[in-house]
Amino acid sequence: MPSLQSAQPSPDLRPYVRAYAQRRFDHSDLPVCESVPAQLEQVLNLELGIRPGVRHIQAEISADIWIGGAQTAFAGYMQLTPGVESFAVFFQPAGWSALFGTPMRETTSHLYDARAVVGPCMRELWNHLGEQPTFEARVIVVETFLRRMQARTLVRDGVSTSVMYLFRQHGSIRIPELASQDGISLRQFERRFRQQTGMSPKVFARIARFQGALDAKIAKPGLSWLNIAHSFGYHDQMHMIHDFELLGRTSPTQLIAQLGDVRPPALALEKQTPHTMVQLL
């Protein structure tokens, strides 16, 4: 049976990382095809066994070490076969960019060979992970590596702070309010937001709410979809279903069944319900 392990980062790395996850398919396990819906995390994938089949809507990736940026729409599928062994780092929406100096907009809706983006240190990390016998030991190796990268972090501007605030609130804040907090006009804020992230703040907020609803169901399967729709500020359940069809290409129930381990438990266990729900403009 395929195994999945996940963990949240150490407190000092939480401004950059949301979770770590490892999947392993034994040679007796059956192949699985998983859907990859829209998401806001930047994800570093290190393939330590047989490479999974990654079918992105724009391109296929065959690298052992690859980085995927935020995905503004349904991203494609992952074909997992016997012998697959993957370790993934789920960064905050701007986490990878802050640590490695790659603008968010350049990775949005794309997948890249991480070695081409960062350099040979990615291969060194891959080698060190392959030498470790356990998931816990691999987390220690990755965190040691990421701490070395902190000295290179970029200074965050107002838009970067707004990106994280909007994400943590699951999109439940008015965009004009964010612009006002930054002391700039709405039009200027929207332009700077798009330049930095590769998407508009309204699209970002919609995906943040979609992810929050999805992760809430993963964390507490007993919650009804009606309750989740109400908790995350959807007008009604049909409004939520429309967003799921737009961002996941299927209904909420079907998407949960098709996800597999694409959203690991360490992501879903974070607090999901926003403090205050307001309608987005």
C-alpha cells in the first residue's frame, strides 16, 4: 500500500514553508492517477525513485528535481506508479521566491527544472536526501539547507506582506482594504500585485478560498459541504460548486476522491476557518 508522511516546518521556517511530504509506492502497489487543482503554494519536488508522470496543462516535466509555482487553474495530472518515491517541500505562496530570489510571477502556472533555476546546490540536496533512511532525517537535511538560504532572502515590500495576509485569511478581505493598508490606490495596488504574483488579487483570493474549503474537508471529512460553503463566505453551495468546477474541473466530492496525496495532511491540519468573512469585491 502506498505510504504518505507529512510534517509541518520548524517555527523559524514557517514564514517560508507550509509543509513537507513524502510519498512512497512499493513495487506491489497499483498505479494511481491524481488530479492537481489550482493552488497557491510553490512546491519543490525531489524524485528519489522512479519519476512520476507529470502531465501539466502547458508542458510535461521529466526532471528529478522540479519546482512548480502557483497554479491559477486546474494544472493537470500526476501518474504514480510502483517505485515512485518523492519528497516535496510546500512553500508559502512567496516562500520559494523569498529564499531563492525567483520572482513569483516567473513560476506562476509553470513547472521548471529546479537545477536550471537555482544551480548545482539542488543536486547536492537531492544526493543528501537519497542518503537518508527515514522521512524524519530528510526533513532535518532540508531544513538545514533552507536555513542556509535565509541569508539570501529578499526584503519584503507591502505587496509581499499583502500576499501572505490574503492567503492566511483565505481570501476573506476586501481588496480595496489591502490597497488602503499599503497606502496606495486600488489600481496601483492591483497592478503591483499582478506584476509580482502573475495574477490579479481577485484571482489569488478566489484560489485561497478554494484551497481553504478543500483543506477543511480533508482535515475534517465529517463536515458537510454546506457548512464549509457557509464558513468560507460563499454565497451558497452552488457558488462553491462553481468555483470547484472552475479551479478543479469537477465537483467538490469528486475532487476529494481524485486528489490522493496531492494535499498532504500537514497542509490540511492548519487552522482553516478565517476569523472574519466578508464578501470580496
